Amino acid sequence: MNSIHSLAESLPFWEIESTPFPHVLLFDGSVSSGFEILPLDIECFDESRINQLTMGLRAFANSLPEGMTSQFLVKIENDVDEVLAAHTKLVTTENLFLKNLDCARAASLAEQVKSGLLFRPRLLFFLKTTGAEKPGSFSFSSTKKFAAEFEKQFEDRLQSLSQALETAKATLSSMGFVTNDCTKEDFVEILYRHFNPKRSESVTPPKVSKRDPDLDDISPRAQLVFADLVLDQQDFVLDQLKTRVITLKTLPEMTFAGMMSGFQTLPFKYELLFSFNIPDQSKEIKNLESKRRMAHSLSSSSNNRVSDLESESRLSQTTDLLREIIETGQRVFRAELIIILRETASVEGERRLNLHTKEVLSRFKTLSGSEGMQETVASWKTFKANLPLAPMAMVRTKRVKTNNLVDFFPLYGAATGDEKPFCLIKTRLGTLYSLNPYSSRLNNFNALITGSSGSGKSFANNFLMLQQIARGTRVFIIDIGGSYKKMTELLDGQYFEINLMGLYRINPFELRDPKLAPSGEKLKGIVSIIEQMVVDQGEKLTRFERVQLEEALTNVFEISRSAATPGSPVLSDLAKYCLASSEDSLRRIGKLLFPWIGATPYGRLLDGHGKIEGDRTIVAFDLKGLSQYPDLQSVMILILTNFILEQVETDRTVPKRVLLDECWELLKSPAASSFMEYAARCFRKTGSGISFITQGVEEIIASGMGPAILNNTATKLVMLQKGDTKVLRDSLKLNSQELRLIQSLEQRKGVFSEGFLMEGESRQVIRIQPSPLEYWISTSDARDNQLLEKFRSGGLTLEAALTKAAAIAPFGVSSMKAAT
């Protein structure tokens, strides 16, 4: 009676070990192991950079040991739970609205994952040694015989595998790839998900226990497999999912570097296995020589017979191939490419599977005319022969040489960003990018955001600031136009529209603790402010006058501190003290302070008790009302910059972000220039950063601070550009490919805005794709804001108005289908 083996018992996995390093032991005595590789984003590489990378990969392929089998496994998954959990765990805000907004963002991303709109590529590399040498009659069905034979060469195979893996990691790292070691648990998870695709969506992998050799215990492979297998003439069903196998049938006429990157943009889940064996090269050369002699004998003519043209062509090709291999030192490999598609075993699943199959087959055709083939009867055989960590036999093998082999390496994809997901952004390829503005791998924490009018610069900053504030960042904004007013009000921040309406006062003498004397930095800052008030443009106080003024300020602060109720002095206190002084220079200063004190237009703003609250999460200053008052403008810039510097320097445990949005005309004073240059060069020491937002880098270059800003902004975000991009290319040192990507940036009203992100050495096209509520917080569209004002005039709070607007017009008034 024939025994029927279970699915688990037909698999080649014998044991999964964690020492001396994580590895998998297979039935034939071979050992396999591997590591994870972060895909390299080559979208921004120019031709020379890609050629350099290709040369390195050729050296990598040639360095792999003969006899070993290598395997790349690409898994396009939608498992981003770990990233979302890490992102959510960083939230520290106590603001209930912001907490709910952050939870809604995470839920929206989770929904996109569920809908198949968001993917996470995972790339792994495995090496497998040859099996144990054994006599022809030897059988591994007996555990004792297996153990006796295996012990002879096991240590050597393990050592060879370990050395080959370390060499491979070092070589890939030198080319810019980031590698991570795999653990035993990683191997268990990979195999568990491969054989239980449906179950693994809801049930975590089991903890595989080691089999006791003295007992008839359940094998590790049996502990991993929970699925049923149903074979069919076309496909097979594994764990309730219809599985289809597509293989490479015809090699392309020519290969090119990075050609496999096209498969990374497929908009659905799949698995790609590219396995290749390094056979004995002397045997391969002899085989080619035999083919050449055979072709030569068939093509040679005698007695005036017509030669065989096909044999002549084959002779020429074989001769050229042998010459190329010998002259260039290339190797001959045997490779197989498999793509696995899975869908539910239903009519709808069958329809999706057919659509995905057509898409994959069409991608094969883009590889210079190569052809893919949908496996039918041989689908299970092909699937089983080339498993992760166990490429036992390649059914659809192709012979390729080194130069062509490396072009098939599926090493490319969208970058994933920083390990700490401070901010989460989508990429153009449908993956998540983790942005950490305060990452230790950055030289500084400053940023430059540039784009044409209406490209979404302020919109993008609102989107990113909401995530940063939720994670503990304090924000100070100097703006023109009110782009951040809604966000500031929602988060209980302070918003100052700097004008002469007299709605509030800002006391430049305000102290955190009036009972303490002001610091030396505070006094020096106030002296500079008073100087701006009392001198004509281009003039300065003499050194003697500055000393006298500093002494007067010290006395004024002492008087206020000694009062029955200690408090901060005001500007008129200094004016009175100066007017009562016996020194002519101080009396002159007292008289010149008249326009700045009392009921004068400037006095209503600056002379009186009122302070900027430094403990708020966000403080914003709208300087639009200062453009026609240059004297007030220069004074206010000094007051604001002194306040910001004090906040940044005081508490270095909390990261701060300073935003300067379209303020170049107002920030041309020497004091403002000094502040920006100091911030760009020194903020990193305090754990903080400054963001410069401008319509064009021409403004920065024209300001005279171009080199200081451009060289000290590790993060640059280029939004949609209009007109000539020559200045942008020269200023940011962009290559032709990066410039092409910037020119291809898109924007869809209410849906997304694309930007070209330069973060350290990383380059990436990102998409600012807000939720409806985030859209309404960030929008500056006049029609949108009119609708909000209509709701608020009806008695709704800002939060309620935003929520209502997001419900009836998720992406702006222009998206409304009917008035409500």
C-alpha cells in the first residue's frame, strides 16, 4: 500500500538553528542562511553612478563561491503595522485634538494598506551550500545514518557559509546598500508566511521547538505548515489562496543596469524569487568548447556543398561568447526567475489574478523583448523546487554570464527613510517613507523648502508640523499671510498679527522670572533693540552710549525687582529713567523713545505688559502688517529673533523648529541676517532646526547668505517648479536625472502635491497626501476659507467648522458635488 506524505513532510527543511549563527539545515545536508537588504533607490542616479554600481555588482557576483546557490527574495507586502506602531508610540502631546488627528492619520494609512494602495517592499538575500557528500546508495531517511554522515563535513560547510555571507555583506555595504542580519525567528516567519499566506494575515508565526531525536516528535517543518494544498491543471490552491507561478521563458536580447526596477512599481502584492547557481567554471568552459567544435563541424563545407547558415551563426555566437568570458574574466551562471501571485480562490479572485498576470507578462516584454510564461501543470513543481532558503532544483534554468546576470538583480526600490518614523509620508511608488528631521545621520537639522507660487510649500509644512508637534517639537513661525493661523489656534498656541491695531502688547523687557536679574545675553539683546529705535538707518550708538544704556537698563530692572510686587519693567520706565538722568546722551535717548511709548501707534504695541509665552507648543508671528513701517519692522525682527534664540538656548532637551516662510524682504536687516546665519550654522548644537521657505533659490542667493543657507540645510524639499530650472540645478548641484524628476512633479488639487526630497544622501519623490481634516487645516484657498468663516459666523468653533467642512467637502470647495 502506497503511503501518502503530508505537505509538510515533502518539504526540504530539516532544522532551523540559531547557533553559531542563524541557519537552516536542509534534507540533503546543505545549509542556507541570509540577511535582509534595504532596496536602493536608483531613481535619481545618473548614468555614471549607475555604471559604477553595476561594476561593483559584477565584482560581487564573481566573488561568490563556486558550488553555492544564491537567491534573492522580493516580497511586496502591505504589512506596515510595525512602522505605524513605532510612529504612534512617539506621540507625546496632551492636546486631545492633535491626538485624535494623529490616530485618524494612522487609521487612514491602515485603510490604504487594507485597500491595497500602500505597500512595503522587503528584500532578502540567501546563500545555500552544496549537500553532504555521500555514496550513491546512501539515504537520508534514516536519522542515525544522516547524523553520522553529516557530522563529517557540517562544520566546514557552516564556516564556508559564514565567510561567504560576511564577504557578501561587506561588498554590498561598500556600494551603499544597508544590510541587516536575520534571526531564527525571521526565517521562521518567512517560511510560515510562504506556506500559510491566508493564516499569516491574522495569526502570528508559531514558536518552533527543536525536535527531540530520541522521540518521534513533530518536525520543525510540520510546526510551520498549517495549510492544505489543492493541485489543479493550471494553478494550485495553498491555504485558500489561488497561487499562480510565472517564470522567465526567453532571455532579453540585451540587458541594462537597473532594468528590474520596473517590477517594483507593480500595484499589487507579489513575490519574486531570483536564484542562481555558480557551477564549476572549468566544466562550463569545456561544455562551451564542445558546443563550438560541434557547430564548427556542422558549418564546415566540403566538395562545394552549401554550408549550414544556422550552424555558422551558432559557431560565431559561441566563439564570441568564449572570447568574451576569457578576456573579461566573467563567469557563467545558471539562473531562474519566478514571480508568485496569490488571490482568493473565488470568481473575483480569479479575475484579479488574470489582470495581475497580464500586467506581469507585459512587464517582462519591456525587458528588451524577453518573455514570461504562466506555468500550468508544472506550477507546483516549479514552486516547490525554488523555495525561500531552499533553491533545491531550478526547473526553468537559463545560462547567463556575469554582465547579464547582475542586471537581473532585484536590488532596487523606493527608500524607506529613517529607522525612527517621526513623520510618515507616501512616495510616488506607493510606499511609506519615514522622515526624521532630527536624525543623527544628518549633518544638521535645517531645511530648505522651495517651489513656485501655489505649489503647496506652506501646505506641506502644515502637514509635517502637525506630526512633529504631536511628537514633542515646539514650533516658532515667522510668516507673511497667515498660512499657519488655523493650526496655531487649534493647538492652543499664540498667534500675533504684528500691526498697529492695538489688539495686544509685546513687552521686549519681559522676564521669565521678574524676581531674578536679567542675563547678560538678555541685556545685550535689549540694548540692540533700543539702538534700532533711536538711531537713523545705517547709524549706531557709540561704545560709551551703549555702556550708559546698559547701566540704565540694569538700574531699571533693579527698581522693578525691588518693588513691593516684583515685575518686569516696560519701555516707558526706561524712557522716564533716561529723561531724569544727568547724562546728556541718556536724556537724548529718552526723548528719541517718545514714538515708542505711551499712546503712540508704536507704543500701543510695545509699551506695556504683555508677553510671548515660550511654553506654548507653537507661537506664530504674521509680519504682513509691517511692510510699510521699516523702522518698526527692524525693531520687531530683533525682538522676535531674541525671543526665539532665548527659547532655543534655554531648554535643549526639547527639539524646536523655526519656520521662516516667505520673509526675505522683511528679513534683510543686518540683525535678521545675523540671526539666520547663526541659526543655520549653530542650531544643531541645541538639537533644533530652522526651515527656510521660499519661492525660488534666487532669493536666497540674492540675500548674500546663499552659501551659509545652502551648505547648512541637510534637508531640502523642492516642490513644483515653473520656468527655467538652471539656477536651481546649479545651486543644489543636481544631476540630469534629479532635474528630470523635479520637472516631472505633479500636483492634484485637494488630492496630493509631489515634492523632491533631498535628505542627507537620500533622494526621493514624495507625495504630501493629507486626510480631509489635515487638508482643511492647511488650505489657503480663498473659497475654502470663506466656507470656514461662514460656518464660524454661525456659531461653530474652529474645530467644529473644520470637522463639518471635512465631512461635506473632503478635499476643498472645488470637490463639492452639491451645496449643503
